[in-house]
Amino acid sequence: MSSNKTAGLRRRGAALESAILDAGWDQLIEAGYERFTIDAVAARSSAARSVLYRRWPSRLELLRAVIRRRGEIDLIPVPDTGTLRGDVLAILTDFNDRRFRTIGLIAARLGAYFEETGGSPDELRTLFIVDRPSAMETIVERAVERGELATTPPARIVSLPVDLLRHELFMTMTAATPRTIAEIVDDIFLPLATNLGKTRR
């Protein structure tokens, strides 16, 4: 028996599930949704098909578990530079470095999924986001506590920097430049966020 098969037999519980979901992610990125099957993921993870079917009766359920797992392990830490501008620049720079290679690739790999299910990228993004305040929500909350912002901006403004950067990455299929990130922060987000709550004259 090969060492891989032996290792597969020895894994149990959370360790086995993590190995399967990680193998599922690799299968999705390399082969796309068309070849994202329970058999393929079982083979890649050296796990029995019956083990996967007990946990995820369909490949749709397996896909959602794979994406949820990736969101849990690929959290971007919230920076704390001491200023709103510094924090937003830092989180966008980190997001840019981590995501620019995968955003367009994932969208392309999941084309068949969207056709089959009628689902949307936002649906999968919801699975990817861990159920906790986003980094931008935490950054803005700190800025309000420090007095940099007079009030908490609406949710659409809070999410705007990351939304704009995500759009940039998807449309260009390459990393954003530092200048682009600075423009998102200085020319768009900060004027909107800091002018809220000020008394109009």
C-alpha cells in the first residue's frame, strides 16, 4: 500500500475533512467545475468516495463546503496602523497581494456552475466570507472611536474600497498598482466617509 493511501486511512474527523476540502479547492482551481466531481476529489485526497458522500451527498454541497473552508483559512488580518487612511491602504494592499491571482481564475472556473445552478458570484462570495464583522467594518468602527469619522457610513460606503478593488482585479486580471489603491482611498472613499455627519452650511 502506498504511503499516500496509508496516510489517507489514518486520518480521521476534522483532519480528514480538512484534507478533503483542501483537495477540493485544488481540483476546482486546476480543473474547473466541469471536472469538480466527488470521484475526482476523493482520488486527489486519497479518501474513499463513501466518506465524501456521507458528508456531502452532491457535488454542489461539496463545492459550497470547499468555498466556505477556503474563506475560513484565508482570512486577511485587520491592520491597526492608528489612522483610517493607513488601515484602508493596508487592507487593500493585502487584499491585492492575496487575491489578484485567483479572482478572475475562480470566476472562469465556475462558469459551468453558474450555468447549471443559476447561481451568482455574490452567492458564493457569501459562503467565502466568514460570519463576523468584515475588516472594513472593524476599521471604520475604530475610526469612529478615534474621532476620525463623525458617524458610521452606510454599508455601501464601508464596503466600497474593497468592492472597487475587486472590480479592478476582475476587469484587468492583474494586480492593481499602488497608485490605483491610493486613488480608491484618497479620491473616493475618504471624501465620502469623512464628509458624512458634518453640518451643512
